[in-house]
Amino acid sequence: MRHLRLICAVADAGSVTKAAANLGLAQPALSAQLGRIERMLGGPVFERNRTGARPTPLGDFMIARARLLLPAVTGLREEAARLSDHGRPGELPAQLTVGSATGHLLGRLVHHLTAAYPALHVATHVSWSADELASLVAAGRVDYTLVGVCDEAPPPSQAGLTWRVLGIDPVFVLLPTRHPLADRSEIELGDLADEQWAATPGDGCFADCFTSACAKAGFIPRTLLETDMASCLDLVESGDAVVLCQPMFRHMDSVVALPIAGVPLRWRHLIGWHPEGPAVGVADQVIKLAGLAYFDVIARSPRYSTWLLNNQGYGVDPALDAHPRSSG
């Protein structure tokens, strides 16, 4: 369904650039998604040139079917959400579904939720796409979602959702311990100009922000590979790439996470929910528990904990009124 929505958005806008702006995405990110869709379908959906994007015969076929399917599926999801046995709005439902695209906070949030509400069944939904998770919240299939956005970028543009900032982190870089710069307390971005880069995937503007930061440091990055975390670690350990990572990365003997001097890249952690969802009555509690989860993962990283002592304005938002010792 997300692929069909993207195709319709490009068709309606008449160009990939305009569609990206309408969707709140970076143009390269939308182009990459469109390329994956076309590979999956086996042919081009649009002919792209200086004047815009024009549907191919395959594109006309997909657009026509999408305009029939999307309203029907949206209506089905809305009816299913209203009829599901989640309990009445304002009450804790029997089940709470939490989505995540951040990677670090979900496990600890599940721990705190089950500790605070022993009778609650907690389900999870993980995706690299913050936009997909926002759509699931809007459709009533996910109650709360954790996502990350680059620096001052807006949250996913799904209408009607409420978003709360949990905190802000610098972006660190992951090096093999045998790297000649691995013993530094921080590293200049320009010192890594000759490296190949890798990061976990996402649908926001992070790749563009990274390229801009490199340009300010005086170089153009050779590449930015998007792959899963296990493959990122393999690339670092083998010396084939350095990896952009969150600073809460847990200690490993073979790799080291280092801060980048001047903090050229930042990452905001958000939690989102629907203000009329069945679990909205516990929003304050869930937000506080998410803050506790954030404290937990920071505490697991002595390097980041030390860095925070000398760098104000990062880490958990103090307005959350969460404290690491207030829950198990």
C-alpha cells in the first residue's frame, strides 16, 4: 500500500521533486524508493526528464489500480480499528502495540511497559520506514511508535498524529579498534575523507545531511552504503567501511564508537500516537516510560555518558520527568 501511495503521489505532482516536497521526503530518498518499486515490478513506472515524470504504460496500469485499492484499504483499516476489541478510548487496552524505527529504545520500553502493567500484552512492529510506522498509527494498527529524524527535520507528515521529542543525540562514527584513529577521544569528520561509509537505512533526509556535513568538512563521501546493523558491523570489523551510528552503541572489543568533533550530525528521538487512539489515556505514562528506556540505553554506554557530562543539550529531554531509578 505504501508503494501504491508513493506512485500516486508522483503521478499527482507530475515530478519526483514535487512529490518529495509534498510527502516531506528528500528527493534522493524518494527516487531510491521509486527505483526499488520499479525493480520489484520489473520495469519503469515513470519516464523522467527535465519537464517532470510521465507514467509509462505500466505506470498507467498501476495508477489506475491504486486509485481503486487505496480508498478501499483505508476504509477497511478504519472500520477494523473501530471494531477491534481494544477497549474504549481513554482506557488501557488489553494489548498495546509499539512500533519502532530507532533500534535502541524498543527493548527497554517493552521492559518498562510490562513491569508497569503486568496484565498488559505488548506487541511490537519494527520497520526502517518512519513514514510507514506513522501510517500504521494513523490506521489504528500501532498505538505508539518510536522514530528518529535528522536534526531539525519535521516528524513524518501523516496527518492527525501527535509527536513528542524524547531527546537529541549526536551521531557517532564506528571504527575498527585497529584503525589508526581509534584511540582518539573524538574525530574530525575530514580525517575520514578517504573512507567508505555505511549506515542503517531510513526514509528521511539523513543521507542529504551527511553529504552536506562532508562538504563543509571539505570532501565528498565516496559512498554511503545502506544495510542492516549486522552487515554494518561486518564492514567495520573487516575494515571495509566506517559506520555512522547512534552514540548508545554497546561496547564491543573489535569496534569503537567515537564522537565527531563539532557535532555536525544530530538525531532526534520522537514518540508518536493518535490523539483519538484507544490507548491515548496512558500517553503520559508511555512517554515517561520511553524516557526511562532512553536513560537505560545511555547508561549502557560509558563513553556517551561521559561525553554528555561535557556537552549540554543532548540526551534525554529533561522535561520528560523521567528518572532512571524510578522503575526496574
